[in-house]
Amino acid sequence: MLHAVIMAGGSGTRFWPASRREMPKQLLPIGGAEPLLVRTLGRLRPWIPPERTWIVTTERLVPAVRGMVPEIPGANVLGEPVGRDTAACAGFAAVRLLADDPEAVCLVLPADHVIGDGAAFRSAMEAGAAHVERHGGLLTFGVRPTRPETGYGYLRPGPVAARAGGYAVHRLERFIEKPDVDTARRYLAEGGYLWNSGMFAWRAAELLAEIRRQLPGLAEGLEAIAASLGTPSEAETIARVYPSLPRTSVDFGIMEGAELAWCIPVEFPWSDVGSWQAAWEVAPRDADGNALQGRVVALDSKGVMAVSTPGGPTIVVAGVEDLVVVATGDAVLVVPRDRAQLVRDVVKALEKDGRSDLL
Amino acid sequence: MLHAVIMAGGSGTRFWPASRREMPKQLLPIGGAEPLLVRTLGRLRPWIPPERTWIVTTERLVPAVRGMVPEIPGANVLGEPVGRDTAACAGFAAVRLLADDPEAVCLVLPADHVIGDGAAFRSAMEAGAAHVERHGGLLTFGVRPTRPETGYGYLRPGPVAARAGGYAVHRLERFIEKPDVDTARRYLAEGGYLWNSGMFAWRAAELLAEIRRQLPGLAEGLEAIAASLGTPSEAETIARVYPSLPRTSVDFGIMEGAELAWCIPVEFPWSDVGSWQAAWEVAPRDADGNALQGRVVALDSKGVMAVSTPGGPTIVVAGVEDLVVVATGDAVLVVPRDRAQLVRDVVKALEKDGRSDLL
């Protein structure tokens, strides 16, 4: 059966002050009316039912996540005691899935991306799932670049090896870390490079086999967890084992060395919304190019991303351009849109100032 | 005896969101640590004692004012049921003063100005007071312009007629409404024009005589109030009479037509701080030209005026220049410093939107 595994463990600081330790990006309505996690789940309806939808998140966020998506069975929301990157996350979900469904095929999807065309997304995902169900191997989706983006990792597809549901399925050649702008321009000009979307498809059993082969330390930990599932020692085992799991990504830790790795190029509008600037790009905007969320009044202003979170103050922007203004009950951020990456420095400065009350 | 009359009736909207109906500019710490009213009173110590210091303010602000300046006897804080411009305000204070001191000489001073040199201010005020005590007449102080300011009214002094405490005392020729920028430039180039400071000196009895001569309607109302002072009908009389007083300024309603009007040019640093831009100009600034009040963190920012009022959120500005950011518990304003006059439009827009909760 086809399952969806939503990786919702991030605790990003790039959307401060809206994002907090207890309110990470995926729980926020970035660039839309509903939280990213809710929109991510919405894209799976009706083709993947709630009982085959799994969410892996930070343990302390489990109650908030369960409250936010009550249609998902509570037991399908898995808590990681600590984050150990995506390889551990995907492996944890796989061992849990296999306990229910030894034949499970999984789509593994980040909770915090914005995707523009639900139908195109669905057909690509179904093609990827059908391909791995038939041919095995681990499959990733690569987004056709539309600009020389330096904020994404890239991947290099090899030759076309098959077709699935109208999509070309390539062998996967390699993953590439975020490039500098000259390299990104070259990738765009040359073609043959894709943005690394962080979305995957595989049989759960096959993922675990690759983990066993390439990451024996991770495999050992996951096997201990698998053995404890449904026993009285489950929680204790997870709490004990998880922190010792090796910290590595699916991309570089598993897929790049996999015996059989695939890649499907996709073209639906996609953003990992990594900054307020990116949020502005994907958000609905008025005739002046302003993206306004919550109680915001804009006078004679253009290109503004302004967000007042629930319970936050009314924001009034007047006579400004290309600015990000975000207000919560206890903090206000003002930064130029094209320098939104300064938020990381802001968070560091607040940490240094002992203002953890704001983080 | 010399008295000070502080005109504290303004209910400006130019410092929104810090200023509100119940919290006008003069009660705010604009451009400094203490409220403007407190700093205005501080300039009078120790040469005018609290019992000869009078404050005229809006009736509903009387409790707040009394609480803010507890050293002033409560009875010296006079409440106007409605604002009727400065002629009524000065006349009201005069009738009240005369009940205590028939020989009263008054300095009449706005509560909401910033003055840079306390000693120079005091010597000019004492010179003006001494002059009217000796020679009679109504006297105003004019500030020597340092730039072609279009935000101030001007006054035109006539020939020097006397000297007082080292100051030239001119006959006053006329008052001039706020000029356009070309005219303001000409005034600056020609010399012989002064900024209208709105500060005056006169014997209380003489002010009332001029009111009687030029503004019989105002005189009649003030006489009714005078007759009621100290009687059981005082409050009722003020409440009834005040709204019927003619609305005119001391400048154009009384001084311009006065039989004997003087003007002393002064040179102390002076600002009526009519905008957030002006507040920035008079405020202490850091090495990057930022004026930060309350909980504010500035990263890589220049020329910023940022104010978080008590109980307001922490403001973080990052990578911005020449911006005004003001935050209270319920509202945030972001406007370019050189367009701070947009605040008036903001207030109008909020009124129109029915957001009187924010006004």
C-alpha cells in the first residue's frame, strides 16, 4: 500500500519572530492561509487516506501537531526525542510502517514546502511510487530550475532509464550542495541539473536494506527500535536509542551510495520557502505587490511582506517599499526583503543577549 | 510675582501609535528619557517654584497630568472642557492667576517643545519677564532660524526698542503662517525673520485687557469664569462657558493687534518636535545615527528612529536605513523618516476603517 511520510521535524529560525522553538515554520501559515503542514496534508487528499499518512516531528511538538491535524490518527504522529537529520527520520518512519504493512511503499515529503499545482504534484508522486513499487530502488524528485537559485541543493540526473505515468525516470547520478551564483547560472544554462526537492519514494523495506548496507550504526539503532514497537519498552527504547543515531541526510547518506537510485524531473511550481523573501514570492499579493497577512494596513507601500500573527499588534506600513515587517505579541522584525537572511543573525544576537524568551 | 503657564492641551496625532487620544505628545518621552511635560517643568526649576507653575490641559487628562508631575499642586492643573486654541487657554490661566496674584507676570510656554540649552532658555525667559514687568505690553520669543523650515510659523521683528538682560527687545511687526520652501529660503537668506516659538510673556492683567479690547466674546466668557472661581458654581460655569469661547490663537487673535507687542530673538536650540523625523533630530543617537528607545535591537542599520513603548514588543531592525519604527502593545508603525508626515494619513485611514480602538 502507498503511505505518505511527512517530515515535520524542522525547528527553523528563518521565520523569526513568527517562528519560535515551539512554533517552527511547518506549523505556520507561511505564504498562505493555512499552516504549511496542513497544506502539505491537503495535497494528499483524497489519494492517500489519513490512516496511511504518517508525520514524524520533534517529540515536544507532537501534541501541537496532533491538535493541528486531528484527522490523522494520533498514533501516526511519531515523535523524535531529538532531530538526527533525514536519514534517521525516514528510517524511523520505515520501521514503524513495516510493523503495519510489510509491503509499504512510501512517499517521503517535507512538511514545509509550498507547491503550486496539486494535480501535477499528485501525478508525479503517483508515478514515482508506481515506479519503485515495480522496479525497486530509491527515487527522488528533482524540480526543473527556473532561475539560478543558490539557496537550493541540486541533483544531476543520469540517462533516462524508464518511463512512469508520462514521466521520464532517470538514473540518479549525484547530489550537489548549494552552489555559488556562477555555478548556479551555469547549471541553468547547461540544463541537466535539477533542484533537490527533498521528496522521495521507496519501499520501506528497501530503504532499510540500504541503511543496513551503508549505515550499519543507524540500522542497529532502528532495529532496536523496531523490536520495541508495541512493547512496554517502546518509549524508553526510542528515548535511549535516538540520540545515538548517526546524523546524516537521506541524500548524501543513503541515496548517493544506493545500488539503485532514480530521479524523476518534475515541473510543478515548488518552493522550500526558506526565508521571508521566499514567503513573499509564493504568497498572494495585492496590486501593489504587497503580501499582507493578519491585521495589516498598507498606505502608499509596495512590495511589502507584512505579517501580524494572531494576537499580534496591528501593523501599519506607510510609504515603504520591499520591506519585511513581522509582528507578534512580543516582537517586531523589520528587514529589507532582499536581506531577509539577516534573520539568522538576529536570532544569534538575541541568543547572545539572553533573550531566549523571544526565541 | 513671576508665574509659568504651561499649555498642555494638545492632542496631536503626529506621534501615533505612541500618541493616543488619552496619551498626547506632551505626556510622551519624545526625543528623551522623560515626558516632554516633565522636561518642560524641569527647565523652570529652581527659578519658578511649583506653586507658581500652572498647567492648562484637557479636562480628561487632568488626572494623568497630576500623576505625572506630583510636585505641582493639584489645584494648579487646570482642565479645559474642550480645547479652544491658545487665546482661550492663556486667558483662562490669566483669570485663575489673578485670583491669587493681581500683579502676576506670566511666562506662557507650550508643554511639548524640546529646548537644548537650559541656561540660555532661562536667561531669555527672565529677560522677557523683566521687560514686560517694567514696560508692559505682550512679548513673544522668536527663535533665530538655522534652516529653511516650512513646518514653523515665522514672525517679523521690527526695530530694536529696548534691551533686557543682554537681549535686544524688538517691537513686533507681524506673524507669518508656515511658508512654502522658497519663501522659507528667502527668510533665511534675508535674515530679519524668526521662528514663532509660541512662548510668551506678559502681565496677566494686561493680557486680559487686550482680550477685552480685541476679543469681547472671549472676555465675556472669561469674566463669567472669573466670577465663578472659588464658588460652588465654578465647575458648572467652566463646563458651560468654555465651549462657547471663540477659537483663536494668541498670535493672530491677540498679539498681532496688541497696542504694545514685543519680540525677543533667542538662539537656544529649539524644536517643536512636530514629527517622528523631528524627534529623531533632537534625540540622542548612537554612532550609526540610530535613536533607539525602549526594547530595540538594531543590526546593521543606520539613521533609524525606533521606539518601543513600555509594554510594547521588542523591535528588531536589521539592514534598514532612515526608517521610523514605533511599536506599542497594539500597533506598529513603519514609515520612512523623511515621510513621517504620513502619520496623519495613517490616523485618518484608521478612523475611516473604524479602528478607533487604536486612536
